[in-house]
Amino acid sequence: MTKELFEYLCGKCNVYRTARYIIAQQIVERHDEKAGNYTMSLAFRTPRTPELDELYNRRFAGRMRLNGWRLRTDVRALHGLR
């Protein structure tokens, strides 16, 4: 993942990290006549590297919980980024 892509995702998504991945979670609200209203998250994950951890640490240094957390939604989809 490039620095530019990382910064773009940080501006558009909820970004958090786990022991193995940095994840950008986009929240979408859906309105459906049959299924009703629901929330959905699209998560894009990339393996942690020392370079990405350094970008992450600088970007989110002021967070109370540095690693952040996944926001709960009704439906979830996961995609890998390299």
C-alpha cells in the first residue's frame, strides 16, 4: 500500500489495526423496500509492515485507543489489499 492510498483511506474510512492487519472500514447505509434499512461495512485489509505501522502511528498518535476498533454493522464484506 502506498502512502497516498493510506492517506486517502484514512480520510474516507474508519481505519484500525489488528495484530496482523491494518484495516480500512467503509460504512454504508442501505434502504431496501423488501429487506428494510440496514448498515453494511466494506473492509479493506492489508498486512502490517514496519513502514505502514510507522504511517499509522504518526497519523493516529492522538487517539485514546491507538489501534482503534471495528464499528459494528448488520452486514460485513472483507477484501484484501496488497
